[in-house]
Amino acid sequence: MGVGGLSPQIAGQVRAAQIEAVRRYTPWMMATNIVIVAIIATTFRSSDVFAHVAVWSTFIILAAAYTLAVWWSRKHIAPPRSASLRGIRRTVLHTAILGFAWALLPALFFRYADDQQRLVIACVVAGMSCGSGFALATIPAAAILFSGILTAGGTLAVLTSPDVSTLVMLILNGIYFAVIIASSRSLSGLLRGRIEAQIRADDQRDYIGLLLNDFEEHGSDWLWMVDRHYRVIHVSTRLTEVLHTTENDLIGKRLTECLPLRDGGRYSNEDAQALRGLLRRMRKRRAFRDAEVAVRVGGQNRIWSLTARPVFDARGEFEGYRGVGRDVTIASEARRKIEYMARYDSLTGLPNRITLNDDIGRALHRLRERGSHFALLLLDLDHFKIINDTQGHPVGDALLKQAAERLQAAARGFGVVARFAGDEFAIVTNGLQNKRQAEDLAERIARHFQSPFALPGGMASVGVSIGIVYVASGKRDADTLIRHADLALYQAKDGGRGRHYFFEPGLDVAAKRRHQLEHDLRRALEHGGLELFYQPLTSAATGEVVAFEALMRWNHPTLGLLGPHEFIRLAEETGLIGRLGGWAIGQACRQALHWPPHIRIAVNLSPAQFQTPGLFDTVRRALEETGLDPRRLELEVTESLLLDTTGVVQATLQALDALRVRIVLDDFGTGYSSLGYLRQYRFHKLKVDRSFVEHIETEPGSVAIVKAVLGLARELGMTVAVEGVETQGQLAVLRGIGCDEIQGYLVSRPVTAGQTAALIHQQQVASA
């Protein structure tokens, strides 16, 4: 029956569909029966068996008429959604009776018919078998039974009157019967699948309907519908509750008339633009999602989100929109806050680097469109790091906020201030006529920073260094302008801070050279190229070598041999100084093992090395790996290092002293000289700067200073070495006042590691 394996409910619906499919074809099948019977009767009107044919024809016509009468009486009755197995059986029985009646035609009359009549009978049997079989195909049992009975009648005709025509009829009936069996099974399966899909769709529609009803009654969102003229035809109860109105008050109004616009319809530019975008999409009959509209409900500003799709009828005509709305105020505010945080600095409230890039982009656009020149100023707070490190981050944050306020006051009317990064700020001017106006702004900013800052830790004076790019053409992009301003800022700080400097093309060339040098220096560290030279220190009294100072050289592949003044600062600025210093300490310790045990090795330490972690571990590891006596290692530091007040330097020097390494104060007498350092730190040696030796033969003042240093050092248990000794006269004076060690070209220029042994031997012979 085509319902095997189905639940009783679904099987009943499938059976009802099967019967309804057959019922739709009933009038056509019965009318066909009557017409064919009339043709048969006409064909046999002169036959001897016409009376029998007439009786058979009458039966067929009466059966067809009865079937038509039953169909007509039930034509206006809606077909049932379910049918029992008995209904199917009744249909099959009716079909079997009709099929048996048609099978009598070949079985009874074929042998009495002439050739023409036999041809008609054969055509009728084949046509009825095929046509009725397809009309009944939705009920496989009926189709197969009807066609099978007709085939049996044809077979009986063959048996009673065997000839070529009956054999052909039998073969055709057999073929039709096989086709009908296959077709009816296939059509029945398709019908079953369609019914099952329809049932699932109906169930899903009912379920969705229940969900929508529950959604409208209890959900926080609301449904809305408008017609082709954008007039409201349906809204959820939830919306009427929110608006404190009724559905009748909203039905028939245009959608925009139902939205409670802010401030009587006066929108901000952003809100008005959003509403215009929504209406534009609706006029173009496009679907939209999460379109936000600013409204005012219950005296509060809210944000509603609307989502909808257009609806079209079967002819493709636009019928309106179906959509959903929700209140997204909290989510919208959270998103806007996130967007604000992404574009503005949380500490100062100034635009951040992202917004700065946009401001530069807009300024470049104005320059290209209207020829409006502008300037980019990049500013850095002088000595901010010292205050931040020594007094703590809260004090540093307070300084940054006050600095931001002063910058805004100075730049008011001139441009937009942004916090670029850390203690760096930037200003994009609104428009300038010439470079002088940019310089005036820089000087105005400097004046705002002349007065001290009142901080939680006390008063502090902080200056500002400024790099300026004056932009008169739109050929550069934001990243390039920022890089050029940064180069100008670097030049301003390099010139002594508290200054402003305009970018020049030569700075870009120097920056590229510096970048290339950095790349080459990294390669030299990884693949070799660095070398230590050694300049001896000798006893002033005997001339014997007592120490060597390690001096770094870089064998650059194209620039030749470079001294430390050409790359040490680069290493400090790029963070390579730690690796350079570590390599120098290890190499110097290994070299010292080749000298007599009384000769020490001195290595210079950069102040930047104290700011990189691991200096103490580097020294300790070098001593452990080489086995060098720590007392043979001298570490030279400059007085500028001692300005550090964070305690890092003092702690590191104390730890090195605990290793029994000798600490030497280099370039004593210049820069930041203070006797307090000699009391605060423990040094083993002072090295007097060469500036005091240059005129020591002719200037009594220089002699007095060196004698004073010698006396002070002896009282504190330190030795004294003098740098820059180049003449015998200078040596004689230093010997006369009791200097301990000397260093200079008079003794020797720096030599390679392989030349140190010969130099030691030469000095030993000379002093003997």
C-alpha cells in the first residue's frame, strides 16, 4: 500500500493523499470508460455477438455512471486529512471489479471478432491497462490489480485464439504491466516522500507559530510588519507596552511615525545619518540587519536595533517588510566605550596613535584638495624617565596628565594634541602659512613648560623636546611623516634637550645609515667582526706594565676599522650594549690569562649596561669560565653613571665589589664631579682625565689639582692613574708629585692581543 514502516498517524495521512489523488482523476477515467464502450459497441454493431456486447457495455456504463454520481455528491466535501486501511481496500475492490469487467472484453469477444474488431480490442486493452494503471499509480495495489486482471484477460484471449495479433497483444500487455508495476511503486514512493515532507513542514510551521506567539507575549524583542507603502500592519504587544500605546494607534502609520525620535526629531549628525541609511535601504527594498536608530522612550535616550527583510508575492511584487526590533542601548554604549578606549588614551583622555593617524590622513586630504599646509610636531618630555623611576608611576602619571593639559592649552586654536606613546605627544596643526608659524607654536609650548609641575612628591621641572615636520606637499603618508618627526625629535634631544628641530632630508639619510650600521653590528656580534685592542698602563716610577685597558674595535666590511665612539652609542640606543659588553668582558678575561699574574685587565662599562639585566651575572660567569683571579679584573665606570638615584647602580657596584673585582672611576674631574661620590661608593682607583695633563708642565693649577687628587686618593686607600701622557716632561712632573700609574701615547698606542706579549717584554727590559 506504500505505507510500510510509517507511524499510524503518518500512514493515515499518506492513505488519504493516495485516495485523493485517485479521486481527482475519477471523472476523467469514467468519462473515458463511457467513450471507449461507445466505440466498442459501434464496432460490434453488425456482429453476431452484438447482444452480448450490448449487455457488457451497459454494465460498464452503469458502473461508470454510478462512480460519477458518487464523485459528484462528494465533490464539495473537503478531503479528509487521514484515511483508514478500509478506505484503501474499498478503492482497490472497486478497481478490481471494474478491471474484471474490462477483462471480459478480450476473454469473451476476441475469438468472435474479425481483424478490425480484434485490432480495436487490442488497442483498448493496451490503452486501458496503461492509462488506468498510471491514474491509479498512487495506490500500487489498485494499479497492479487492474492492469494484472486486464493482462489475464488478454492471456485468455491468446489461449482461445492463438495467432500473430493476439501474441503481439499479449507481449504489449506484459510490457505495460511491468512498466505499471515499476511506475506505481516509484510514484507511490514520491507521494509518500512528499507527504512526509509536508507533514514535517506543517509541524515545523506550527512549532514556529507557537514560538512566535510565545516570543510576542513574553520576549523583550518585538515583531513588526509594514505594507508596500511602509505603513504598519502588525506590531507585537511588547512594542505597544514600551510606547505606552495600543496597536490600533500604530496600525496604518508609516514606520518612521511610530519611532519616538529624540528631542522632537532633532538628531545629531551621526544619528541622522544612521536613520537616512536605514530609509535608503528600505526604499531600495533591501534586507538589513541590526540597523540602529536613536529614540527617546520614557524620558530617556535609547538605541533600538531593527532587522528586517523585504517580502514579495508569487509574481515578484513587493509586499512590504517583516522584521524584529530590540533595545540595544546597553550593548551600544558598551561598544561605543570600547571604540572610545581603542581611539583615546585612558590616562589623559587625548586621542591615541590610531586617531592621530586618522588626523594626519585628513590633514593630507585637505592639503591635496585645498593646498592647506600643516605641520606635525612630535614632543618628548625631558627627564620624565628619571621622575617616573625614582618617584613611582603614580607621580609619573600625574606628570603626564598635567603635561597633557599644558599642551592642550598651548595648542588651543592651532591643532589637535594626541598622546603618541609613553611620554611622547603629537600635535597635528589645523593649517599653516609657513614654517615660522610651526616654530612659533613650538616656542609657545616651551613657554608653557617653563614653570615647575606640582606633583604628589613635590615640585619638578620638566622641559620638552620637539621634532617638527612642515608638510607642504601630499606625497608622504602618515607613517612617513611620523618617522620624519621622530628623526627630528631625536636630533632635538641629541642637541641637548629642551629644543625644537625641523626635519631635513639629510636626517633620513643618516637614519638609513644608522639602520644599516645596526644591521651590520648585529651580524658582527653573531658572525665575528669585533676585536679588542689593549692599551697598557705602566707604573709611573718603574715604567713596568701593570695593566691593560681593553678597547673595542669593529672591523667593518666596508668602512674599515671603527673605534668605539662610532658604534657604542648606537649599541646603547638599540639595546645591543649588553651583548657587546658581555662579549668584551669574556674576551678580556681570556686574554689576561696569557699575561703574567700581576698584570690586570681593565674593561669599560657603559651606563646603559647597568639598565640591562644580568650585568653582575655576566661578570661572574666570565670569571668562572676563565678562572681569572677577580682581583685582576678592573671595571671602569664614568661619573655620569653615578647620577642614577634608583639604587640599581649602587646595588650592582656593591655586588661586584663583593666578587673582589676592582672598581675604577674613569674621567675623574670632568662632568658631574662630586666628592660625595667618593664617600658613597667604594673605588679602588681614580683615573684623572687627560684635560688636566695637557698643560701640567706650564700651568701650576693643573699640578695642584692632580696633587690634590693624589692626596685625597691616598687618604681613601685608592691608587691614581693619569690618562693622556704624551711627553717626557709630563711624565717627569707626574713622577715628581708621586703619581701611581700613567697611560698615553708616550707609553704605547693600543695594540692587538698578539702584540701584548712583546710590549710586556719590552717594558720589562726598559725598566730593568
